[in-house]
Amino acid sequence: MGISVPECLSQLDFRKGVVGLATGAGAIYLLYKAIKAGMKCQPPICSGSPICIARECLVPGERALPQEAPVTEASSVGGPEGLAIERERHGRDSGELRRLINSLEYKQDEYTKSMILHSITRCVYLLEAEASACTVDDISLVGSMLDDKDNSVKIQALNALKAFSGIRKFRLKIQEHSIKVLELICTVWDSELHVAGLRLLNNLPLPDYVHPQLRRVMPALMEILQCDYILAQVQAIRLLSYLAQKNDLLYDILNCQVHPNFLNLFQSTQPGSLLFEVLVFAERLSEGRNAPHYRVVKWHYNEQSVHEALFGDESRLADRLLALVIHPEEDVQIQACKVIVSLQCPQDLRARPSCQPSSTYNSGE
């Protein structure tokens, strides 16, 4: 054929190289198409099982496309994200919350129950109409989860009840669980549970019939206040400040035993959010003990009580307050001045000209 052996071999090697390059390029192109197709792929349709329902997210970017929703509807609202919220916005019921609550009636493991309750909480906050359509029986079902042996289930149940407590018609029903919540707070030493339980109680008007239980949990509340977990401390002091305004509970709070370093809560190194709440608590206690109906009784206090730590002859509260008057946060400054004024002037004497606060403690300054 006129071609030598070396020339034939060289042409063959060249063709193999071309074929190799073409094959490599083809493989890269196929890999690119596979990755692109995978990115466009929707997650698998979730089944109706409770754990699948619990895994459905209602915040944008986390939720799979529901089986009953056509693709055209999803595209009209910008994709599958937040589809349940869009449905409610257009007056349609997604049924998410009802399916979640119904799934609680079946026997589930602790992890699944915790996930379902977490999703219920999110639904209540995000789907207002569906949450309002729930019944007191639904509240009772969620409340029954407080008896679960697993702490994570109890915490999620407390969070769900807190979410439902924002709906007025459920508050009386949720109040029925107040004693149970107080019992959990004083018997289970778990910071996350304390935060969840106290947030719920702080969102409810506590009825008078729970006052005996409140007296029993007072030492536990004081212990939580003196722990090192800021979220629990803030919630505990808010509840104590609320209870300090109850005439029949004031003495129980003032006589409650505290640690010798209790006044460390008033140090300027404490977070501003905690300092402000502690100062509000001190002001309410000061006003309460100076009220005429309280001063007519000769009260006796424990040597290590809140009263002695704050208002006793050897208390160093005044020094702490003076240091807080120059605190970087204005709210703390003002509240420290309010406490100073309350210490200077008993409530029934403030109207008298002889008991005007010194300009040194003027809150405006």
C-alpha cells in the first residue's frame, strides 16, 4: 500500500490518542449532565408515616414537595419552599398540623415523638389559622407528653404548649398543666427543661390555686437563678419578679435561702440582660416590703435569706448599685437608680416633700 510499518504504527498511535481524548471528554460531559440532573432532582415524596410527617419542614428551603400539590402550584409561589404557609395565605388548609397531632395518638418511640412535637411547635407559630382550629382535646394530648419518661419529649411538649399559649382560647386549658410544669422544674435538673418550663409559665397568668405549689418550688427557683446558665437564670428571675407582686408570696420569696455570694448577681460583669432582670426583681421586693400592709407585721427572716442578702444590716447591695449607675447599658443604669430610690423612700412616704430622691440618684442623669 506504500506505507511503511513505522508510519502505520505512528498513525495508529495518533488515532488512539484522539479516541482517548474523545472518550475522556465524553466522560466529563456525561458526569456534568449527571451532576446537573441530580441538582434539579426533587427529594423523594414523603410517605404519610408519622416520622416522615415530623421531618417535613415548614421554613423556606427545608421542606419537600407535598404529594398532593401539583408542580404548577409550587412554581407559582416560587418552588416547594414554604408551600404550607402560602396555602394558608390563600385561605387553604395544608392539613400539616392536623396530621402531626393525629400521629401523636399512635405509639411512637421517644425520638419520633420529640420530632413530631418539634414540628407541631413550628406549625403553631407559622400556620395561625390551622393552630386556631385545634381543640382543647389536642392541647390535652400534647400536655400528656409531659408524663413521658424521656426528657427531650418533655422539653418539646413544653415548647409546643408555649406556642399554643399564644392563642387566647387555649390559655385556661394550658393553665391546668401549671402544677405539672412546676413539679418538673423542681424534680428534673435539666437546664433546657428549666428554660422551656419557665418560658411557658412566664407566658401564662398563673391562677391562685397554684400558689401552694409555687411556695414548694421557691428553693428550686432560687437555685436555678444562682446557676451559671444565663437563659435559665433570666427566665427564673422573671418568674420570681412576677411572684414578688403577689402579697401572699412576698414573704416566701424574701425568706428563701440563698448562697453567700448571692450579690454576685449584681456585679457589672454579668450580662446586661440578666442584670436588668435582677434589678427589676430587687425593686419589686423593695417596694413590696415597704408597702403599708406588709410593714404592719413583724416578720422574721432566715440569716441567709434573700431579705438579709439584699436589705439586711450587713448587705453590700448599695455598693453594687452605685457601681451599676455607671454601667455601659442605659437600661441597667436607669433600673439601678430605681432600686436606689425605692430603698431611700418607703412607698407610703414618696408623696411627701421630705422624701424626694437626691439629685445624685436621679434616673435622668
